[in-house]
Amino acid sequence: MRIVITGAEGQLGVELVPALTPLGEVIGTTIADLDITDPDCVNRLAALAPDWVVHAAAVTDVDGCEREPTRAMTVNAEGTRRVAEGCRCVGAGLLYLSTDYVFDGRKGISYTESDAPVPLNVYGRSKLEGERATRSLAPRWIIIRTAWLYGTHGRNFVKTILGKVRDGERLRVVDDQVGSPTYARDLADAVALLLSRGLTGLYHVTNSDSCSWYDFAREILRLSGSDPSALGRMTSAELSRSARRPAYAVLENAAWQAAGLPPLRPWPEALAAMLAALRSKPQMDANEHE
Ligand SMILES: NC(=O)c1ccc[n+]([C@@H]2O[C@H](COP(=O)([O-])OP(=O)(O)OC[C@H]3O[C@@H](n4cnc5c(N)ncnc54)[C@H](OP(=O)(O)O)[C@@H]3O)[C@@H](O)[C@H]2O)c1
């Protein structure tokens, strides 16, 4: 199997390359060699003759998307349409990464794949458009909705908290948004499992169990040997960010379980594994936390 990855230098992309290598030939592409906003990317993608494209490239700064909606739509919606057209040209399957932010969080219990998406913000709307392009254009497709992604590479909440602790900042974190933190390495393994089983369709895939951002931060502090009692709580209203976020966007991994696949490990276990991997990294880049 020949697999092309878009966004191969993102936090998920760097985990996808080694996770997918046992399945065949893996071609990792970046914005430098396959910019999905370039109309020619349809032909360039087709010329790579993939069997599957794993499309992880996106604009993922949720507040940035709110401030620059055109950019969000150009990359996440139109860019995905181009990737799907490239797949259609050569009969390739498209695996698209989507988000819990396609939901408004008002359901009050976890969302299954059969729930209707109602995004609250531009990022969620742009990703939902990407889902629609994937379904309508790709000859075969997998859509994975995931949430609260973090890994050893790139910027994410875990590294932001560690950076602030290192800088001696007082920390307050929102406790009125609940989700399922998901380790990029576990998600990359889940992508490999779906492709190796020949499955298609829509899947919610996250680490098991859920928590608030506050609970998540507490566990980061506890596992990294800092004092969690110094952590304060705040509300989303107090934080007042550009984009609204869903209050309760837990994704039930219903289709995954129905396919007989093993649940991903609970998020605290995955977090401990990520922190261990981070400690064994030769040197953390000073720019790798916000
Ligand atoms: N992060 C989360 O919490 C989260 C949650 C749910 C779903 N997801 C989805 O999961 C996927 C992977 O997320 P991630 O956290 O790994 O994202 P990420 O670290 O931001 O990586 C995205 C990659 O896409 C690249 N990219 C941006 N514009 C591009 C363009 N025009 N052409 C080609 N590449 C472009 C970025 O390059 P530059 O860095 O050079 O811009 C970056 O390498 C995304 O589809 C995202 O929407 C993420």
C-alpha cells in the first residue's frame, strides 16, 4: 500500500509516519512540497499515485480561525476539497482528520457518530465542510473525529502548561469544558489499525474517559512532579477567547467499538506515556511551547 500523508510535520503527522510505515510505502508531505491551497496540488497529489491519503494538514489554531475565517475555509474546507479531488483522480481512499468541535456541546452526554453536527465556531464549520468534501468526492473514505490532541512534537496544551510552570507563572485553567484528551501517538496507531483492517466510514477516536481542562492540567502537574494545589480554576467566560467552545464534547467511540476494535487507553495513562517520551527527547525546543 502506498500512503501519502499531508501535514506530515504537524504533531499528528510526525507520529503517523512511523505508525504507517509497516503498512507499506509512506510519503510524508508538508506545506513546502504539497500546499493544499495551491490549485495544482490536485495534480501533484494524483502524480504520487497513492492508494490512501491520510489528510492531517489543517489550520488548527481555533481562535486564529475565528479572527481569519477566510484562511480557515481556504485551508480546511477548500484545501480538503482539493485533496479529495486528487484522490478521485486516481481512485485513492481518503482518511480525513476531523474534530469534536463540529458539535455544540449542548447534548449533555457523549456524542456518537449518528449525532448531527452543529459547530459553534469557524474552525468547527471549516472542518465540517472538509468532512462534506471527503464524503462527496473521495471514492473511499474514513473520517476520524478526535479531540484535545497533544504529542511530544509541536505546540499543545500539555507543553503550554509545562512551560508556564517552568516560568513560574500562576496558573488558572477553565473547568467548564469537558472532553477527552488524546495522545497523537495513540491516534496514529488507531489510523494504522483502521487502514490495516480495510475499514471505511465515520469513527470517533479518542483516548478513553473524559475530564475538564482543569482536571487535565492538574494531572499534568501531578505527573510532572509539580504541586497541583497551586492551580486555580476559571470559567470560559472569564477567559473570553475569540472562539466559543463546546461545553461538553465527549466523543463516544461507538463505531470503533462496533467494529470490534480495542478501546484506546484511558487519557491519564496516555498522558503519562507522553510525558515519559518527552523526558527522553534529547532537548525540548524552547519554541515548542506557547
Ligand atoms: N490539535 C487538536 O487539538 C485537534 C483536535 C481535533 C482534531 N484535530 C485535527 O487533527 C489533524 C492534525 O492536527 P495537529 O494537531 O497535528 O495539527 P498541527 O500540529 O497544527 O499540524 C497541521 C499541519 O498542517 C500544515 N498545514 C497548514 N496549512 C497547510 C497547507 N496549506 N498545506 C499543507 N499543509 C498545511 C501545518 O504546517 P505549518 O505548521 O507550516 O503551518 C502543520 O504541519 C488536523 O486535521 C486537525 O484539524 C486536531
